[in-house]
Amino acid sequence: MGTLIQKNEIITDFKANFHIIIIGAGLVGLATSILLKKAGYKVTVLERDSELREIGAGIQLPVNSSKVLIECGVFDRVIAKSLQPPSIILYSYKDGKVLSDMKLIPDMQDKYGAPHLVIHRVDLRRILYEEAKAQGVHIRLGVTIAMAKTDLGNNILYLAADETVQGDLIIGTDGAQSACKELLTQRPNRTWSTGKMVNRIVIDANLLQNSQLNDLISPPNIHTWLGPGSMAVCYLLKGAFNIVLSRPAGDEPVFFGPRPVPIEEVRSFFSNWDPRLRKLLELGQDFQKWVLWECDDEPLPSWTHANGRFTLIGDAVHASLPYLAQGAAIGLESASVLSYLLSSATHPSQIPELLYLNNSLRQPRVRRIIEASKRAGEMWMLPDGPLQVERDRVFLEKKGEGYPNMLEDPEFQEWLWGVDARGGSG
């Protein structure tokens, strides 16, 4: 910069020339890029896919997701593409008896200042992409990075055709199968099956209208059936009905990405469930499957490289099982917290300290959410027997210790949805 600069000296314009490279243009990467650009940084996003695609049709946006989308300045556009479920209803798998009806309208807006939404994943990604472009983020699609050649000493990335790009800070947001994580740890990611498989199908919403299934779309609640070792979550999207089924994976090996599954295999597994769910499955044609898996048996001690110029957020370091709908939510939180901390920097030398502070703020919260999601899945998929009977009794009588639905626990709900994660009290 021409002259010797003391560490504590304020450089008012350093952010405009401080180049942050984000690897991965998923929901978390795009949200991070928007918030860092708003903070004044020069931001580039590199994405392997040549076009914006999303695995899975629908996504729930709990309150803590909605708050970050408000911060990104995209909430009005998200609302326009979303539906707002009035309730989350839990049913017994056998006969469809209602076990719990947790009100989302108006409770979430009144308590926490933001609603609980559902939206097509591809719509949300497109909205974030368009906002990032509008903010001036440079986004490059179809980029292949030679991770093995990456020079972390100088933060240089090697692309195809011997092209190189250099950043003052590199942020990896490349998902649970993270090549950036392998670069940080210097070893392959370790993955193993949770023992559960997910089946997904999307049905034309028109097929449910004026039928015995109309009550599943009007009002557009989130419907969840709890069964032994398995469960089903269904909700209406704009123009489509989203069905996600969790069941034992058996001997299915770990694989990445969706694969087709025979229709009759799925229908046979759920053949003794609530007749309404069986009728839904009769409407489906193209079922997809993937194995729910976990990565690494111990959390990383640090998400940041020793050089203080390379860090990870999102599923790359805190992937969560889906049972509390918090996977994308905690990733968006992490985008908010990291950008908030970096916005406070007045000198480049402060960046490493802020990255380590981000680690210490985020790690306890995301670990608790990850563990809570596991416990929720265990509670909701109890095998038939005394524990399941007691769970259902507590649901129905509203008496007893604990909350079978953790989201109805006032203290946990306040901690999950009501805390500003940027303040560190989460």
C-alpha cells in the first residue's frame, strides 16, 4: 500500500480492494457473498456447476432462516415465491390420529419477528443469485479448481487451462462433500451411513384438489407422520406437493446424489400406514432415493487454516440431519455471523482474529443444533412399544416431563429461533 502501516491504523478503504473468494454458489455461498458485498468487500464466487441446479424440490425456512434473508434484502421476493404453513401437524402412522398441532401463524411472526416458510429450493437459489449479481458480486459458473495444486501460502487457486486466481481470503462453502474441507484437513472426508434412506417425490398439487386429500393442501400445513424407524413429511409448495420419506437404508451403501427407486418398493414399505399417506404415494411416479450420511466422527477443532486466510462455513463443517429443518438455516446463520464480524474490520491484519472469533461463536451453537436434530429424529422414529406409547400419551395429554416435539419446548424454541446468533449468546 505504499507505506508502512501499523496494525491498529484504520484503513477506511481497504475492503474495496480486499478480495474474498467464495468456493460454492449454493444457498450459503450466495448469501455470504451478498452480505460481504454489502459490507464493502470485493467478492468473487466460484461454482463447479455450469448452471444453477438443486437436489430436492422443497425446503423449509424456519424463523432463523427468514431473519437472514431479511438481512440479505431478498425477503419480499422470497415471500412472493413461498407459502406460509399455518401449523406443523404430527400424526400417528397407523391411523393418522393427530398427536400434535404446533401453530406457526401468527405465533412465529408475533414472537420472533419473522415467519416460517416453505419454498422451492431452486427458486430460493435463483433469488439469491440474482441479488448477488445485482450487488456486484462476480460469479463464475462451470469452474473447476485443482485443489491439490492450491497454494495456501499465497492463497492462489489453480483453475482449468492454467488460470490462477488469488484472494486475500478464501471461504469454502462447497457443501457436505467438501473438497475445501479435505484441503483444510489434508485428508479425505470420512463418511458413513446413518442407517436411514430418504425417498422424495413431488406431485402436481392439482391432483390433490377436490379429492379426499384436499385437506392436506388447504390449509397448507406441514404434515408429519411418525412411524417405527421411519417418518414422512409432506407440504404444499407453489404448484406442487412435496413428499419426503425417511426409512431404514438396509444394506444400501453410501452414495452421493439422488438415484431412482422402484415405486412399488416405496409403496410396499408404507403399505400399513395411514390411508391418506398411501393414497398420496399412489399419485407419485418418479421416486428418488439417497442415503443419509454423516461426515467425520469428531468436529473440526478449527474451521480456519493456520494462515488465517482460508476458512469454511455451511455444510462443509456443520452438516445436520434434516429432522429439525435446520441444515440450510444454520448455514445461513453462519453467513450472517461471519459477514457481520468481517464488516467490523478496519485493517486487513484483523481478519484472522475475526475468523477465529467466528469459530468460537459458531461452534457451540451448531454442535447443539446438530445433536438436537439427531435426538429429534430418534424421538420421532421410535419403534412401536412402551416408549412410543408414552411419547404419544405426552403428546395427547400435554402432561409429563419433556417435549416429544423439541420445537414446542419454550426454552429450546426461544434459543433456536429467538436468539440473534451474531450476538454469540446462542
